[in-house]
Amino acid sequence: MNTRFLRTFSAFAFASLFATSAQAHHAMDGQTPTTLYEGLVSGLAHPVIGLDHLAFIVAAGLFAAVAGMSLFAPLLFVAGSLVGVGLHLMLLDLPAAEIVIAASVLAGGWLLARGRAVESHMLVFALFLVVGVFHGYAFGEAIVGSEQTPLIAYLAGLAAIQSAIALGVYFLVRSRGWAVEAMQPRLAGAAIVGVGITFLAGQLVG
């Protein structure tokens, strides 16, 4: 069993216990980006400092790889997130977005931890797309009120970092040849379940 893999995901789950909603929503200390640089940095940082978002991106790349799905699957999540940002900028309301996000992390971890592929890939595609919209809606909070230049830079950074993480995980797992029932992805799923439970409990109690 890969000890480094276990240590990484154990640390990942442990760190989630100390994450807060504020961390997940503002990479610029709560300030709206005003320049191209600030927009790009905010877009690149947002999915990484928000451990709930990061956990689902990792889960999406992992599950798509072990289930033998196309890399198009995790990219649907990225596309959905950009749509979600747009909805937020249009001042449309998505109810209970943070609860849905936390629940999506829990569901993504469960898909991995159960160690079985799903019968319908289309169902997973739809899940990734819809969940991406909710994650993107949360991302949009950081850029509301921004001018066009930092906004475009933010979206570019957001798309780039999410794609890099999801595809990096996807190709790493494919290179290892792990199947959906292998122990490593199942343990990763269990860690991601822990992240989801932590955030979901925080939303419900908070």
C-alpha cells in the first residue's frame, strides 16, 4: 500500500477540520479584485484555499479515472462552475448553495469509497455539471462588483487551476492503473467523505 498516498490524504482530511467558509470565498482578504493580477491570483487561489471545493475537484478527477470515464467528465464540473459564477454575477439566487456544496463533497467521496462503478456515465456527467454550477455560484461571491478586466482574469484563473487539478489527478491515477475497487482510491474517498461531513455539519450547525 502506498504510504505516501495515505499520509497525503490523512493530512488533507485533518486540515479540513480547520477550514472555514470565509477561507473558501475570499483569496484577497475579502477585497474585490481591481486589477488583472488580482483577478488572476484570486481565480487561481479560490478553489485551492477552499478545501470543500478542492475535495470535490480531486474526487471528480479520481472517480472519472478509476471508473474508466472520459476526461470530459471532470471538465464538465469546470464548465458548470463558470456558469455558476455567471449566475451569481446576474444576481440570481441559488438556495442553500453551501449546503449543496458540502453534500456534493460527501457524495463524491462516497462514490469513491464504495469501490464500484456506476452503470450510467451520463448520470455522473449530469452530477458533475450541476454540482459545478453550485460551486461556481460560491466562487462568484469573490468577484461581484469587479470590473471587466479582473473579472476575465478571475474566470481564466478559475478555469485553469480547476482543470489542472482535475486532469492532474485523472492522469496520475490512470498512470497507476488503479481500478475502482482498488484500496487507494477507496481510502481517498473515505478521506473526502470526512471533508464533506465536516463542512456539512458546519453548515447545518452554523
